[in-house]
Amino acid sequence: QPLGAIANATTWFDRTNYFDLAPCDHVALAAEIEADRMRHLRIDSNDLEAERSVVLNEHDMFASDPLERLNQAVWAAAFSRHPYGAPVVGARDDIAGLTRERLFEHYHAHYWPDNATMTVIGDLSRAQALDLASRHFATIPAGRRRYESLCAEEPEQREERRVTAMQSGQPGWTMLAYKSPKGTHPDTDALEVLGRILAGGACTRAEASLVAADLASNVWSSVSRLAHPGLFQVQAFLGEGGAHEAAERALRDTIDDIRRHGVSQDELDLAKGRIRGQCLTSRDGPVAIALQLNEAIAAGDWTAYPAAVERTAAVTAEDVRRVARRYLRDEGLT
């Protein structure tokens, strides 16, 4: 930090990343520190307790957020065996009871060069980047372990599941979550376009069927891009006095209309333009690029990141109708 660097880390379903934003003339120090972190970690008891308090506070913050509570309840109901059903931040009792020994067990199982990707972005040449990797990481032995996921395979969902999260003093939310393919599957791109047509701002289907009808004040969608099959989600914020049942019925009717009749070319072009614009503006700066590239690596294919705009452009109206029929079915709904 005295050198003007920013260091941080994030964790998500399929990966943990550590990143350093540093002046280029100090990038060698960043590489040295990351190499040291990879195999020579020191976990001080006082540091562990201080960090435990931070994570417990983060857990409690999420627990008090109504949308996050609903989201976790939906994922837990949708995934009965796969770890995606457990929140990334963990259960409170697990965080409180975590020991140094358990942390080191996880560390020694996963923190090896053959289970990691080093990304270098900035004003460095290819030769300089490769030299950094050689000088600081080449001497670290490979773990020579099997890192394939030990996740239990989620059984096929054959009927609709329902879950309710109760919280006093909060406006209502309604969420529909359908099983979706893994992030590298081509259908994921069509589902993202479908999500934008359904609930991606002004001039979308849900805007007309819910917001204009005062059934919700806001509706939006998301599709997970994970290493394993995830969820396609649509959320409606009901606002004061909103009725969950009416919002749910309107969302399901809107989805059914797309399944039966498809979408127009104008809707398709608007959705694809919005995705392209967000994709390009989100790539602002080295940290943003590194983090997004890491998500593609964690999902299983780094080339998905540079090819994202072209893949979206290739989605057709028939693709959108096809994925709506294939994935947005009642038996796959939570």
C-alpha cells in the first residue's frame, strides 16, 4: 500500500481470486508477494480472529437484506445436493467454528500452480510478463493433484418447488428461478438475450405487464455463468402493497407468451444492443478486465470473455424462443 497499490480478494461459487492493482514499476513485488502467498502462507491466530469478525459481519449484513435472503432460499431449494445450494459466505456456525487447521487443510489441497491462472494486464510486454511468471512461480512445484470438482451431481428437477422467506417491515419480492445450463453452453447466451427482452429495462415485456400495471415497481433478470448448471432468474420488486400472487401470475403469463409466440426482431435488436453496450462499458480498467476474465476461466473457457460480443450478436429470435421452451418450464422452476 505505501507504493500506491491496492490489494484485495474475492470468492464466488467456482473460484477465489487475489488481485493487485499496482504501478508497473512495482509489479515484480506484487508477483513476489503472490508467489509467497501461494505456498508460504502464515495464518496468525490474531489475524484469523480479526478476519472471522469481518466475515461474520458480512454474513449478518446479507442475512438482513431481504433480496439476499430470498435469493439464498431459492438457491437452497433449487439445489438439494450440489454445493451451489449453500451460500458462498457460509453458514454462521461454520464461520464461527472454523479453525486454523481446517483453513490449512483447504489451503494445502488447492493452492498450487497447476490449480491457478496468473493474469497480467497493463503496460508490460509479453516477454516481461512471462519473465515475472518464470522468476517467481517456476520454482514452485506442481501439486500434481486432481482438482476436478468433487461436487455431487444435482438430480434432474421434475416438479415445481416453492419457498418463502419471511421478513417484517420490508416490501415484497417475487422471484422465478429456472434451471439453466452451465456457463460455457451456447444456450446461455440466448438465455441472457431472453432475460433482457423479458426484464431488461424500459420497453421490455415485464415492464409492460407488471410495472405499467402497478404490480411491481421494478423487474429484472439474470442468468448464471458457472462451471456447472445454474439458474435463470427473474425478480420483481413489488413495492408497498404489492401482491405476490398477482406478480407471479403476470410473470408466468409473460414467459408463456414468449414460449408460444416468440419475440420480435425489434425486441431482439434492442436486447442485444443493451447487452453489447453493458459488456463494452464494463471493461473499463485492468481490474474490471481481470475479474471478468477470471469468471470465464472459472466457468471453464477463458475465450468466452473476448468472444462475448460476437456470441451475443449471433443469437437469433428462434434461439430465444427455443431456449424459452427448453428451460423455462414449470418442472424446472423454483
